[in-house]
Amino acid sequence: MTEPKKVVEIKNLDLTFNKGKKGANKAINNVSLDIYEGETFGLVGESGSGKTTIGRAILKLYDNFITGGEILFEGKDVRNLKGSELREYRSEAQMIFQDPQASLNGRMRVKDIVAEGLDANGLVKTKAERDARVLELLRLVGLNDDHLTRYPHEFSGGQRQRIGIARALAVKPKFVVADEPISALDVSIQAQVVNLMRDIQAKENLTYLFIAHDLSMVKYISDRIGVMHWGKILEVGTSEQVYNHPIHPYTKSLLSSIPSPDPISERQRTPIVYDPTAELDGQEREMREITPGHFVFSTEAEAEVYKKNATL
Amino acid sequence: MENLNKDFTLVGSKGSDSTEKIAKPALSFFQDAWRRFKKNKIALVAMWIIAITLVFSVISAFVVPQSKANYFNPNKSQVYGNLPPKLSGDLPFWNGDFKAPGSAEKTDVYKAQGVPEKDKYVFGTDKYGRSLAKRTVVGLRISLIIALAAALIDLVIGVTYGIISGWMGGKVDMVMQRIIEIIQSVPNLVVVTMLALLLGQGISSIIIAIGLFAWTGMARQVRNMVLSYKERDFVLASKTLGQSTWKIAVKHLLPNVSGVIVVQIMFDIPSMIMYEAVLSAINLGVKPPTSSLGTLINDGIASLQFYPFQLIIPAIVLSVLSLTFIFFGDGLRDAFDPRASED
């Protein structure tokens, strides 16, 4: 079997906000992960664990705060991109935002919002070409000609999120960071948007970094999953491995807290309480492969224990 | 009862195209803004008053030149001086009757001073016998020129300064804000006096003097808005799309800050008119005999107890002008915000 192509490679990334000031906050601590072509990589973790920060760091929004490590996109360090390479990167990596209301400029018409990437990167030559491309994108996300000249406030939350998706897709990206694209939507619309994203992925061979804290949704959409806590990735594996054979105690605790729709098993469900003090004992930890493709952030001694107890 | 036998049919689901349909007609930005603006009746009236005032001022420049308003015959100021408003002898108020200082009864001042029958002054005259109506028209024109020119300086410097300061943030922002504080802390009367010495008294030195100080408020307001908007998701989205900083400022920041800018301008204009009045009142403003609303009020104050109309008329013009600008600005702010519409 040939090794699938890596789209994004993050190596030992450190990121600190307000470095050297009173409110210094180490948001990402020694994170390494790989995202392969065509897959959906799910990133889960509690609020403030650094999921969004990783997504934004990949898109060069936090370049000034990165204190160590590197982010490679197709083998090139994104922080060193300049000129035409940077322009190319801007149309290859895109982002879908969490809050559909905040991510659209209320003073612009849908046509201009969607076409922003086309204009900025000079992807269309004529006005007719621009309009045709915008319409094509709107149809792709299930909107129609009526909506071209509307303002975002005239749309429902689900429609707005689809406009955001159309905007991200306008530049024909290879890689999309979906930053909690469904958490601001109600459940029926969530399914609508997630299915839309999967359809488009199949059509355009996209790679997703899917950030969410809804575990069941992440399991549904992701091929591989990374579990984050306090700026560190604790466990990475295929969604089957992480869900059915969790190794790290934090993952176990996280999974034990998913409510189940069955009243009988729900009554018997006991959440496992995670004791984070183990992370703070000062021992050197790194990602170690416990079973093939399943990595856990651990010391050598812990890894031995995990390996012994690992079920397949 | 017969309904029960019928088959169950699903209503309300005709595919997504019908549910995605928006019935409201599509409007361009300005059509939409105008539709919202029309709802605010006070602002609409204010807009008409401002429009009429502007047109009136422009036309008056040809009909009532400055020299005409300044001219008086020094030998006849006993005859024409301090006449009350008169339109026609039959009107209840505008009939030229006036209780002259020192007398107990109203008399027709026009007759008493021996003014020819054909001469009538709508707003009366000042102590030299110059028509107050003409002087108010010229004063209004000069006040408007000063206010609009200063507003332009306010707009250009203030908005640019604010956007740069807010967008750069950090140390640049710190230094730029301290510069604003220094400018605000310098007593501007001192600077105006210096400028008057340097450039001589006149309209241009007042415009420069007001323009030099007035933009700080605008710059602060814009900077605050930019600080909050530059962290918004749509600005981040624009960055990830590779939009240049300049385009982000023009396409995302300016339209969102425009409400604040418009309101600030509309509040600044009356305060500039007032400031010009204050400067004229302490003889730092326009040079006599040129009239501005400020000099007219200043002259009127001296004779307030004897000839109140000399103060009241320019004061009313000044107040109405200021109020209409404020109401108009208020209406514009709501009109420029698509989210403000309730339907």
C-alpha cells in the first residue's frame, strides 16, 4: 500500500498569545498532526482547548503568535510563503466559519460576498464570467438566482452558512478548515449542512479539517479524529479506533459523557471523571503509536501500559 | 365527516425551490437606503430644509453679494438704523410697530424715523441701517462654507487617521492616540490666535483652525469601531481569501463604520458653526464688516435689551440649521444600516 499524500503537516507547533505580557496564554503546546489528501480530519475537545486556534494558524491568521514549530502545506512552510506562492496558497486553503451571522459582512450583497475570493485572486476576467461562477456556486450549495442581490440579514442561519461555504469554495480550494460549521445551527439544518459538505467533498475531492465539539457529528463525518485538551493533542486515530477503542483517559471521559437516546442505557451511563493533574506531572511526553495508526500522547512507561491493555 | 374518507395529503412541501424563494424585490443599496430613510419623517423634513438652505445659499451668492449686505450710508443711519421687522402695515406683527427703548407705547418706528413709504425691512435693520435680512443671508452662506469645509477636513483626516490607528493596533495605535491627546490638550484658542496672526483674520484661517482640531473626535470614533470590526469573522474570512489590506479597509471596514462617520459629521457641522460663532464673538472670526451668523449674534447681544430682534433672528437661523443637521444625520445612520430595517 502506498502512503497517502500529506496535505497538511504540523510539526511541534507552539503558539502563545500576548507573549511576554501579563496575559500570556500558551494556546497550543507542541502539537503535531498530519492530514492526508481527501480525508476528513475531525478535531474535538472542550472549549478553549485550541481547536480553532490550530485551524486559524494553518490559514496564517496567527502568524505573529507562533513561537515554535512549523506548518507545512504540501511540503512548504506556510509562514514563509510570499508573492505568487502566497496567492496560490490563499486559493488552496480556505475556511468555513462558526458563526454564519458574524462571518458575512452585512453591508455586502451575497453576489459580492461569494465573489470576494474571485476578485481578490483575479480568478475571473469579465463581469459575465463572475456572475456565472457565483451562480454556479450558489446552486452548488442549494441557493438560487433570487439570492444573488440579497443582503445576509435576509437569510436564515442555514442559508447564511451555505453562503459561507460557497464563499470558501469559490476559489476552488484543496483544503478547507471547517471551524464548527454547524454548532450555530439547529439540528435539522446541521444535517443539511453536513450532508452538503460531504457531497461537495466527494465532488471536488476536498480535504477537511473539521473542528467541532459535537462528538457524534464528528464521528459521522470524520475519517480520522484528534482529541485536544489544554492546547495539546492527546490522541489521534481513525474514528473507529478513537470511538470504539479509546486509550487516553481524557478520550474515555469525553466519550462517556455523550448522552444516548435510549432511556435505559442513559440511566445506567456513568460519566468517567478525567483527572487532568496527570498532564501536569512534568514528565516528557510525546505522541507514541500504540496500535497501527493510533497515537496517544504519553510517556514511554504509559505507552507500555496502553499497549498491553489495547483492544483491537 | 366526508373529509375522513379522503386520503391524507402532505401540504407545504413543494421542494426546496419554493421555500428558498424570497418574495421581496431586490433593491440596490441606495434604493434600499432611501426606502428606509423615507420612513423617518423628521429626517425627511430635515433633509428638505438642508437642501433648500443649500440651494438658497448658492443662489443668494448672485442676488445678495457681500458688498450689498455691508453697504450703508453713514449720513442716513439715523433714518435707517435699528428698524424693526416690517413686511406690510396690515400684518399684526410685521407692521413696523415697535416699543422703542424708553417709551411706554408702541409706535410705528418707520414713520417716526422718517423712512420713505416704499422701504420695508423683513428682518429689520442694525444700528448702521444695514438690512438684517441681507446680512443673515450672507452670514448663513459664510457659516455654511466654513462648516462644510471644516467637515471635509474632519472627514479626510479623521477617518484616515482612525482607520490606520485602529487597523495597525499595538504600538502604532498607542503613539497615534497619544498624539490625539496632545492635540486635544492644547488650548485651541491660543492656536487660533496664532493662526489669525499668521494668515490674517478671515474665512480660510478659521477653516484651518477648526479643521486642525475637529478631526480628533472623528478619529477616535472610527478607531474604536475599526478595533472591534477588525476582529470580526468576515474580516478574517477576507484575509484568508487573500484580500489586500487596502481592499479590506474600503470594502469591509468603511461601509460598516459609515454610520458612525455620518452621524459624527452631522454632529460636528453644527458644533463647527457654533465654534465659528464663538470665534467671531471674541473677534477672532471673520473680519468685520463681513457678516457670519456668529458676528450677527455677537452684535445682537450688545442691543439685546433694546432691539431683541437683532439677536433673535440669527439665533433662530443658527438653531434650526444645527437641529436639522442632527436629525438628518440620525436618519442617515439608520438608512445606511440594512440590519436596522424591521421587516
